[in-house]
Amino acid sequence: MGSAARRATGLPVMTLDMQTSFIAPGRGVLLAEGRVLRAGHSVVFCEGEVRTEAGELVAKASGLFKPVKAKEA
């Protein structure tokens, strides 16, 4: 989700909130996907899923991220 938020904003992001539900044991190769639901100027709403190769849902999450500008040296 953080990578999806960074890609959508073009800036580093800080996690403000994250909720994760672990639904089943993760065994073998796992596939993760993060999506941006809405990207505003101050916050980015995301969701993500982890599935097995067979498509079984292992975990589901939602997160709120804040784009941040790098500090100047």
C-alpha cells in the first residue's frame, strides 16, 4: 500500500493509520497487491490484499498515508 501511495503522489509517504485482518495461514508463494482508493492533497486512502498462488485470501488491509516532502539539507 505504501508503494502504491508513493507512486500515486510522486512523494515519500508516512503511514497515519493501518488496519490488517489476517484471514488464513500464508504458505508457499504469496502475492500482494496494493491499490489507491483516493489520493487527495493531504492524505491517500489505500487497500491491499495478500493471496496464495491459488487465489485464497490470506490477509486484507486498509491504510491512510500522508505525502511528505523531503527535508532540505
